[in-house]
Amino acid sequence: MIDDNGQIVDDFRFDAETERFIREVVVERTGQALASEQLRGLERAISTWRHVYSERERLKPRAKQMRRELQRAVNAKDVETHYKILCQSSHATQHEVMMYAQHRWKGRKDFMEAAADALKYLYLPKGRRGIGARRSLVMVLIEAWVSLGGSADDAIWDNTNNLDVATQNASPLAKFLTTTLAAVEGRPVDAKTIREVVRETKGNTV
């Protein structure tokens, strides 16, 4: 992946052990083996998120204009009108849409869907930079989880360190998020912390 300054941005890759664990968790949740392309799609989603997040500060001065342009594109009544609006939009807006069209975990997407994604993630969730980064990453990972056969409503719990319960295990979504976040952030993240992040992000009780 190349950033706007022509610099190479390293694509994200799981190590073999993390990849094996994610495959096991998906089988546990869905009963279906994870295809290699699905795993590569998850890695592309994370790569795109890292690129998007790194650009937020750069885009701040243009954010209002981009929001107006993206909103007009999303509201277009047909594809022809949508493309015409994009062609008249700023380079920054066109760049955002192309990035989501080409690098999102779903693979190449319709430009209208890509414009909706760009509008959705134009602003980071509120909070300090590190917290905002984790919130935005969790949003991406839950979308990926759904694409792999899970549900955004799956429970998040971990009893592995709770001696007062009969079964000391964790839910598939908890395993998926804790493992993936640890791989991206380079340090362990407990399920309780993730539950709080999901509450803040989705406003749901998990």
C-alpha cells in the first residue's frame, strides 16, 4: 500500500500461531473452515484501518468539505449521478472512496458502498488518541467478524480466570477480538476492556 506521500505502508500480516487460533475460533462459531482469502481479507481490513487512522490528522482541515461531497455522493439517486458527483469532488474525497473500494475486507466494492464507508469513518470516535484508535479498530473487527459468519450481537465474555464458574472458557467473539487486538497492538487486551470499548462504540449491552 502507498500513502499520499509516495511512501510504502507495510501491509499487516498475522503470524502463524495467531492465524491458526483465528481459524479455530471461526470454526467454533460457525462450524465452517475459514478460507485463506477470508483471512487475507481480514488482514487487508486491518491494513486499511491503519492507513485510514494515520491519515485522520492530515484530513482534518478538509473534513467538512469531504463530508459534504461524500454525503452528496451517498445520496445520489443512481450510479451515473454518483460517479458524476465523485468526478466533481476534491482529490482527497476521491482518494478516500478509491481506498475503500479497493482495500476493504469485503474485496472490491461498489463505489457507492465505498463512499458510504468513507463517510462513516471520516471522523474517529471521540476520546484520547489511543482510545479512539482502539474504538475505531474494534468497529472494523466486528464488521469483519460478521463477514466471517459471526454476528455483531454475539456475546463477549471470558471466564478463563474465574474459579467460581463451572466452565472456564471464553466466547468465540471474545477470543477473536482479544487475539486480533493483541496482534495489532502488540500487547494483551483483556475481554473486560473489550466489552467496555464495544459498549462505548455501539451503545449496546454485551
